[in-house]
Amino acid sequence: MTLERFLILGAVLFGIGLYGALSKKHAIAVLMSLEIMFNGVNLTAVALSRYTVPQAFETASKFLLTGHVFTVFIITVAAAEVALGLAIIIAIYRTRQSVLVTDAKELNR
């Protein structure tokens, strides 16, 4: 596969996640859409790391792991986001008996 195909696939994943995050009312679906967006970014970071290597490092291209390191950081942040998001969703459910995002807007009063 070429770099263009990886970038297109990453953009499609990000677009699907963005659409889901903006259109869904259920908080769990919004969190899942954010995870899809993170996976699109991860795929793009790894593909760019693999296919765009400076000329001086051409022989060491197998050992450059910059995209992979960014992906590990993104996965770590995503895991923390899911843990915090689920805790917030549980707190909202306990007070409102609903996990809809529209019900959560009323909590800021």
C-alpha cells in the first residue's frame, strides 16, 4: 500500500468519528466516535513515520519509531479519556437516570 491510501483511510476514519461525535446523543456513542478519531490519527502518524524518512536516515528507516511513539502516547491519552469519560457518564446517570448528552447540558447550573 502507498502513503496516499493510508492517509485516505486515516481521513475516512477521522471523518466517521467526527460525524459520530457531532451527531450522536448517547454519551457512550460519542466516546466511541472519539476513539475512532484517535485511531485515524494513529494510523496517519504511523504511516507518515514509515513513508517519510529524511534522506540522511534512509538506511536506518527501520529503526525510526517516531510515529509509533506518538501512537503510544495517543493510546495512553485515549485510555485516560475513556476512564474519565465513563466516570462522568456514571455520575450523570446517577443524578439524571439518563446518559444522553442533551441531559448533561443542564448540569452546568
